[in-house]
Amino acid sequence: MSTVEQIRSLNRGEYTAIVIGFISTLAPGVLILCLFSRELFLEISSLKLILLAFAISLPWVLANFIVAFIANLRNPNGTITSMIGSSVFYGAINASLVLYLSIAVTFLLNKNALFLVALGVVSNVVLAAIYFYGYSGYLKRANAHNKSKQSDAQKTRASV
């Protein structure tokens, strides 16, 4: 099977995963290199550029994945595979928000890469805390609601 046929055989979910992966890992790293180390960006080979871009972006994705996975473990809802999938999705999306926001603010304020990292860490902590406590609370309420529905259904069956 040729590469073109393999690409055509992908379903919508696989396309989405590829796009999110590109947007959250490769693109921010390349953008950071382009903005803060123009000489390196222009001189480095493509493979090294891709590897360096991943090395810049993946720690952000991993940190957010860990926060999301711990939040999911606190309130298990589904299989471990679905919890890992949603945690990876959250990690990628939150890392994208943090990195692009930090890059934009740093560029607009004409600051250096250290400011980018500091702003990224602060905004990442804020978004992770919102997610951790907000999502955990949502899952608790959803689980309580599901349990009350199940107990109502059991009461209805018992009365019949």
C-alpha cells in the first residue's frame, strides 16, 4: 500500500489526532526556534529542527498529560484507555494554548526567551489548576448524578 493510499484510508479521528499532534508539539517548537534563534533555525537540518522542536514542546504536553491523568484517576469514569486518551488530548490542547499565548505575548512585548518560559509556566499552572479542580468537580457531580439515576431506576423496579 502506498503512502497516499494509507493517508486516504485514515478516518476522521486519526486525522484529528495527527493535526492536534502537529499543532501542539511540532509547530510551537519551530515557532519558538524561528523567533528566538533565527540563525539556528536557518542553519539546522530538517530532521534536527523537528527533533529540537519536539524537545521544546513535549515537556509541556507531558506536564499537562500528568495533571489530566491524575484528575481522571481521582474520579475514574470509563476504561484506562479512555482516561489516557482524554488525558493526552487535554495535554496537547492545554500545551497549545499555553505555548501560543506565551509566544504571542512575548513577541508583542518584545521580550526574551526567559520571559516566554516564565509566562508559560505561570499560565500553565493556572490552566492546570482550573482543569484539575474544575474537571474533578464536574466528574464528581456527573458520577453523583449517574448514581442517583441508577438508584431511582432500582427503586422504580422494586416498586413494580
